[in-house]
Amino acid sequence: MATLRIFSGGAPQDIFKQLTPQFERQSGHKVEFVFAVMSALREKVAAGETADVLVMPTNILDGYEKEGVVLRDGRAVLGLVGINAVVRAGAPKPDLSTPDKVKQAMLNARAITHATPGETPSGTHMAKLIETFGIVDAMKGKIIHRSALRGGVDLVAGGEAEIGFYPKSEVISPKLSLVGPLPATIQLTTIYGAAVTAKSAAPEAGKAFIAFMGGPKHRAVWTEGGFDPPP
């Protein structure tokens, strides 16, 4: 039996925590996770740190496959996740039904939070969106850059930030209220996938992990966790 080391972005973290004990019982394999923002994971891969499976946006995995970092065999799409706005549980929910109303909600907020641009796809997207809105100067001093993994959720739950913008799967919490997704015309949908690394010492176990997590009988868990099914 193998001990698998999984590098993963934060979006599927709660889903993996729910499903992994069942996988370990059924397979006999053990699983160790390294959850981090995408920029940090890419640095780990570049430095040659050992991992058996990478769980990342599929566009990144595509590049790694071309470079020979991951294998095509066993790859799978796990789900799609969009950016949602959240407020503290019980707080009034702003109207985000149109891009203009999203812009106005940002301007009206005392403070907002999202991941640091360059650290995660959602953080980069939100920074570009604010630039597109033409409100960079107006938002100076009102944006707290903090990924959900590094406490962004706590900033919203504690009231330090009025609105947080994160992948839906990272902000399902009794401390928060989902306001809803960004409008389709300004939304970023991240497709999460998984692949076995070319250097894995246990590629068959890695494939079994991916097949288990992406299996149809677990689709409801992914849906409840904020992911839409693969196309």
C-alpha cells in the first residue's frame, strides 16, 4: 500500500477532507495533502518537490502534461467552480445582479477582500475586474488581499471586510452568507482537474485516488461543496 502526497489548490479542500477517509479505508492507501495557493504550488513543482498527484486548474495541468511533469493517463476533470461574493452571516446582501451593481457594491463597501493577484486565478481576475471598472483609485485602502486559505473568510466573518470574492467552494460556511455568483459576463469559472505526476512512485494508487474522487457516486458531494459538474 502506498502513501500518496497530493498537491492541491484550496478550492477542493473540504471535499477531499470529507471523501479521503473513505478512500483510505477502501483502498488501504494513505493520503497526505499539501494545500496552498496556486503560485506556491507551482513554486514547489518547479523546485522538484515530490508529489504523486496534482490537483489544479486544467489549463495549468495541460502545460505540465506538455512538459512531461504529469501523465495523460488517469487525468480527470473534477468540477467547475465560479467566483461568489459572501458577506458575514446575517448581514445585508448587496445586489450583484449586473456588472454595474457589482461595481457599485464595491464602491459602497467599507472594505472588500479577495486573494492577492498572481497567487490564485480568482485573485488575478478580481484585480483585472476592478481595473476594468475604472475604480482602482477609488478602491485604494479598501481592498484587503487575503486568500481564503490564509484567512480571507475570517476577515468577512469578523466584519473587517464587508464583502469577500472567492471560489464558491472556499466560502461555504455557517459564518458566511452567499450573496451569489458574479454575473456571467464578468465571471471566472475555474475547471479543476487532477493528474498523476510523471515522477510518482505509486502511479496506480494515484490513478485510483483520482478515479475515486471523480466518480459519479460522489458528484453530490462536489455539488454540495460548491462545484458544478464537468461538461
